[in-house]
Amino acid sequence: MTADLSWMLQDIVHNVPRARHAVLLSADGLPRGATEGLAETEVRTISAAMAGMQSLSRAAAHFAGPEEDRQWNQTIIEFSHGWSFLIGAGQGSYLAAAAEPDVDMQQISFRMHRLVARLGTNLTSPPRVSAEEVAGGRRGAGRQQDAAHPGFVLGELDRVVSEVEGARHAVLLGSDGLPRGATAGVSRDLADTISAAMTGIHAYSRVTSRFAGAAEDARWRQTVIEFQHGWIFLMAAGPDAFLAAAAEHDCDIEKFATRLHEVVPRLTAAATPEKGTGHA
């Protein structure tokens, strides 16, 4: 049995202004330690949600690009009332932290990575990733080359991708997990796969809302996943739709996200004309 490492996690909340909590968990979703102020049930829920989200992120890594090196770096979840962060913490372990909206992002990232280095050999949980899962992700990468049905392509998304250097793909999906349209380089099969993964990531992200802080009007805004080879981000696109997008690692993702937000109203109106009169 491994030791409870909760005492080491206090470093983050004690030394980073606006930091709220930290949880150490295994790849299986089992808690290894947590800072003070979190109930045991909350720690278990957060650990399970973070592990589930990480598993889905790995499965969707090929959406960010066909490169062989698809190492995951971090996941950041933005809410109206705060942030949740997730990074690797040794073989088969993860470190999650939560903070208020105005936290110094660089400072909390520095403290999290420094803590991981200090934890060192205390983290020995082996990852449970099967060869089939890895092969499945690589097989999925080839699907991007298939042609999508002409009526499935969203011209607004294509224009944004063409205008932002390093932008790769985008998929508009409904809250039911079904794709409503995508950029020209995304096949229907790939859109189905990514939509299913993103729907799960959105659900897991929302579970971490209380981890980021208690607020009556709490709203999820976006989940950003960084890989060695690129980015995937999922953002709200109206009351019943989401937008998943992928970009190369050196892409200006702030510019990409801004452009996507600008076209979201037109996209959702065009995809669901029966719910409004958004046509010019």
C-alpha cells in the first residue's frame, strides 16, 4: 500500500495565492492524497472524473494530428468561477489542482510541476493502457483523410481553419453527442468518434465544477487539452451545442478560439434552423 501524500499537496495551496485544492490520483481514478477542506466523497468523485477525462483525452489524441509522438501534457478546465488543472505525476499518476478565476496561471503551473518532481519515486502506479487502445488511436488517425459528405461540411468552420495558421480541424456537436457538421478534412466516422469522446470529456469536466469552487451561477466555459504534437479544445456553443477544435502545437490557440467564438452564433443557427431565424 502506498503512503498518503496529502501533506505534500498543501505546498500548492499554501504558496499559490488563489489556489483552492489539490488532489493526487492514480490512472485508475483512485485518490492518493488531497488537501484539507475536501470531503472524502468529493475526493473520490474528483479522482474518478479526472481519470475518466484523461482516458478519453488519450483516445482522442489523433484528432490533434497524425504525428507518432502523441504524448499528453496537461488539461485545463475553465469555469465562470474558477479553474481545474490536470498534469502527469509520474508513471500512472496525475496531479489535479483547482484555483480561483484570477490565479496566476504560470505560478500554479510552476508549483504543480515542482511538486511532481518532489514526489518522485513515491509515485509508482503503473498505467493500465492496453495495446488495443493505443492501436485504436493510431487506426483512427487515418480516418481524417476520408472525404466527408458534402452536406456535412460547414463553410464557416473551413474559413476559420484556413485563416488561422496551424489550425487543423473543427467539429460542431450537439448535447446528444451527435455531430452536426465539421471542416472538410474530417470524415463522418472521425466526427462520430470525436463527438462521442468530447461529450464524455464535457460531462467529466462539469463534475469537477465544485472542485473549482462553490458558486450558484457556475458555468463551464471550455476544456483545453495539450499534447506534445498539438491542442484539442472544447467550448460551449450555445445552450445545446459544443464546438471541438484541434490545432498544431505552435498555433495561436487564443486567436483560433476567438475566431471560432465569432462564428458560433451563425453555426448554431444554420445547424438548427427550426429553433430560430438566424439566416440572413
